[in-house]
Amino acid sequence: MKTVLIGLLFLSGILFVISVMLMSPKGGLGLGIGGVASSNEYGSKKSIESTLKKVALVTGIIFVAVVLYLPYVQ
């Protein structure tokens, strides 16, 4: 059980960081990691932003819940 929770902790943390970096107003993931911004603009920016906010919120809640529950698991 503890191994599953640690795996969930890593997965939710990574997904949270990726979703926050993609919400960056300066070009997304490319600018956040390597400094190279892509010139492609996607069509429906608001729907993608909304989805990324939901993903960030859910993964953040999962991360905090696992961090608070993990010390009590044997």
C-alpha cells in the first residue's frame, strides 16, 4: 500500500508541474524547460487553459491528500 501511495505521489507531482508549466503565458513547456518558445498557437486556448487548470487542481489535491495520509500507512 505504501508503494502505491509513493507512486501516486510522484505521478501527481509530475502531472501538477507539467500542467502548471503548460499554463505559462510565455510559451508553455518549451520556454519553461529549455528556453525555446514554440511558434504554434493552438486554436481554442481557453478550453485548453480550463482543462489545464482542472488538471492542476485535481493533481494538487491528490498530492496533498497523499502527503497527509502517507505517514499513517504501515
